[in-house]
Amino acid sequence: MVCGGFTCSRNALIALNVVYFLVGLLLIGVAAWGKSYGIVSSINIIGGVIAVGVFLLLIAVVGLIGAFNHHQVMLFFYMVILFLVFVMQFGVSCSCLAINRSQQEHLLKLAWNRLSNRTRMDLEQQMNCCGFMNDTDNTATFALDYHMCTLPCKTTRCQTCGDVMLQHSGEALRILGGVGLFFSFTEILGVWLAVRYRNQKDPRANPSAFL
């Protein structure tokens, strides 16, 4: 049987959703590991990663049920959800690749201001830095963060966390954008496979039945 046949489409769709399922489990496991070892203590960050993992698991389960049973309704909802995820992820990935340094600094500043003191201290500990950025717009916030910082480098001179983040943010955004584009194309592949598989006739079904 050629690869465009019913069995090949079914197996390819199952394999793709198994990958989504494993990635979802990996995200949940990494989030739980990070929480248990105290790497990240913010419940918002942990909850966000777990939510993405659970969402991937649900998509994978819907896709697997639809693929195993050739379930028309399941496959339809799977196609719609996966296409919407593709559109959002493709847009975000392109934005990550297009963002410049000044925009990075602005976004990092907004993100830092929304963090709790505990999360800021976690980041300072991991990056060996104190405060975000000592500029005219953030003098009071920087002074408070620097006062709360407990790192040994305060006895000499600590780097600011903003400078440390900006050193790596460009590379991180390129990696994030590249990985996001890769997964977005796997999602459009999943949509194409689901459409193709949904419109194929099951050779095991009643010959007089429609699809």
C-alpha cells in the first residue's frame, strides 16, 4: 500500500499525536521537577507550564481517539483546534525572531515589574545579579531590589539582572522562534493529515457506508 493510503495516514497521525503526548508529559514533569527542587518557586510560572502540558495532552488524546476510531467529529474538532494553535504559535514565533534589543529591554522591564519579590530573588540567585536595571526610570525599584538582594557579590559590584538577561535574550528568542516555527509546521502537518485521513474511506468498514 502506498504512503497516501488509509493505513499510512492513520499511522502517521497516531505517531504525531504520540509525540505531542510525550511533549506534554515532559512539560508537566519538568515543571514538577523544578518546583520540587526549588528551582522556580513562582506558582504562576509552574502553573503556566503545567497548563501548556495538559493542553498538549488533551489535543493528543483527541487526535489519538479520532485516529484509532476514524471518528469524524473528533477529527473535525482536532483539525479546528490544531489550526488555531498553529496560527497563534506561528505569529508568536515570527514575533520572537523579529524583536529588536530595545523592544527586548522594554518587555523584560514589564515582566520584571510584574514578578513577585520571591520570584525576583530566585532569578537573582540563579543569574548571580542584583536588581533589574539602574536607569532614571527605575531608580526607586532598583534601590529596593538591590537592598533585598542577598548575594555575596554585593560586597564588590553585582551585575544588574537586566544586563545579564539582555546578553542572552537575543539568542534565547532566536531559539524560541526557531523551535516554535518547527512545531507550528508539525501542527499544520497534523491538520493536513487529519483532513486527508478524515476524508478517506476505512477499508474495514461497511462498503455501503459513507466514509
